[in-house]
Amino acid sequence: MRVNINELQEGCILTNDVFSKTNRPIIPKKTVLTHSLIEVLKVFLIRHVEVEKTLINGLPFIPHGVNEEEIMAEKIEPHGLSDLYLQSVRLFKKEFQSWQAGKTIDIGKIRSVILPLLEVMEKTPSEIFHLHHFSTSEEYLYQHSVAVGLISGYIGYSLRFQKGDMVQLALAGCLADCGMAKINPAILNKRTSLALPEYEEVKKHPIFSYRMVENIPALRTDAKIAILEHHERLDGSGYPLAEKEAKTHLYAKIIAVADIFHAMTSERLFRSKQSPFKVLEMILEDSFGKFDIGIVKALVSGISKFSSGANVRLSDGRIAEILFIDEKNPTRPLVKVIDTEEMVPLEKNRYLFIEEVLA
């Protein structure tokens, strides 16, 4: 949707890079616009931009001068995984708030959140690696649950799970943090790092989650165990049971990777988001012994496969083309800078990393 700069509002999502008089964008596509970013566009005298029809909160974007009643009455069909994801997050938020009010989980509604996403994901799996663009600190809790369910399903898909198993895994990923509804909202909404007693309270959420799902017949025992164990680590350093690798369920190991990947690539109240490439590299290098390496590699393989031959934005802002991906160092391929045709082996230039894959 092409709109005048004066019609923008916070929560609009750019669909194209915005350029001024340089070869590098002043704001890249898929950025969620804030008041300050809108002011930046005005400073650069940008007159029009392309944005999604859906705001970050899942509601339709209604520019000034458009009949709001007509827009709201019109059934807006989601366009691609991103629109569907944003709308699914909105639906999940309503369910989460109902749990906070004391209601039980309606598994049918959670299935209606996650199943359409899985169907679209199977058609366009590469979109999984763009979900981090749509993270905001205010809506993180709801975005995280839906994304973890979807990413868990993707990993199961990559590992060639049967459809029924993939669905159960995705449902478990989506409900893994449902117990957060039993945590004090003041802790959930705190804008600074948690104090030790507050962190200890948050660590109880897998037990709360398990208690909320244990009597749901539509969830298999495997899924319920995974919900309880999704914060366990292979070296026994996790919680709530401090179990080691041999005792941790495969589903839980998958959700653990999906959980840490989305958390580290997301905008949070006390932490800025990071590039998926950088996060996967950090998980591979810094978390040895905590996560199942085969599961991590399934995620790494996906981002490598979908980025092979693509143009990418490097961490210094330059645009480059991926020429060769070494299986031993999949997050650090050989790239060619578009402007200068300089060959840059990222393996030997550790200060650089891939910020984003461009369409």
C-alpha cells in the first residue's frame, strides 16, 4: 500500500527499503515504524512509502481520509505468512488475557491460531526467518508464543516429522509459555532486568504451563512433557527439573532451540533484537552442550538454503551477493559487495556478519 508520509502512524510496517540520496536505505524494509522513525522520514523529505495493510498489532491500517467503518466491515484476507502471523498474534493475545482472568485453555482456538500458519509455512518456509522484524517490546510475550510454535513446527518439518507430530510439536511450542499468565503482570511488564526473586518467579512458568494443559485430551503426552521441559538444557543447567540430555524429550529440545532463537532475534523490554545469522552463530559457538546440535543445524541449514545466491545487507550497511556457502561455516559465506565487486570472505572478517537477506 502506497501512502503519503503524513498518513503514517506508529505500527506501520515498511514493505520496501526507503532511500534518499545514497545507495544505502535510510530505513530498511520490514521495519516497524515508530514516531521517531516517521520524523526521520520527514527530515529526509520522503513523500510516499510502501507499507503493509496490517499494523504490527494485527489490525488493518486505515490511512486518513479512508472510511473506517467500511474498512473494518470488510473481511481482510491475510496476504502471506507475515499478515497471517500478525493476525494470529492478535488472536493469541485475546486467549492469553482470558487465561490471566482465570479461564481455561480452549485448545480449539489455539489450533485455529497455529494450523493456518503451518499450512502457509509449508508453502513459503523461508518466511520463518523474517519473523524477527515484527517483534515489539510491548507485544513480545504474545509474538513469542506464536513464533515459537511456528518455528518449532518448521524444525519438525525440516526433520521430516509426520504431519500429526508436527502439529503437536507446534501446539506445544505455542503453549509452552501459557503459564506466564499466572505470573504477576508487574514482572511481565517490567522494563528493566529482573531482580533475582522476580527471575525465580518467572522460572516457575513451565510448571504452571504444564498444569494448565495436563487435562487437555487433544494434546498428546509428548506435547505436555515438552511444555514442562522446554527450558531444560542438555548439560543439566536448565529448569524446572535440571534434567540432562538423556531424560529430556525430543520435542522439548526442539522448542528450546526455537525459543532461544526467537528470543535473541526479537526486540524486548530490556534487550535489542539481533540478526538471525548472528544469533545462530552465537548458539553454535557459545551454547555447546546446552542445545541439541542436530536441531540447531536444522535451523542453520534452512537459513543457508534460503539465502544461497541472494543479496544480503551486511552489518556495516553494504549490500552484497552470497557467492558460496561453506557447510562448515554456513553463517559466514563468501560474499561480493555489489557497489565495488569486492570479494569478502566473512569467515576471515569476524567483525562483519549478515544483517538481513534481501528479496
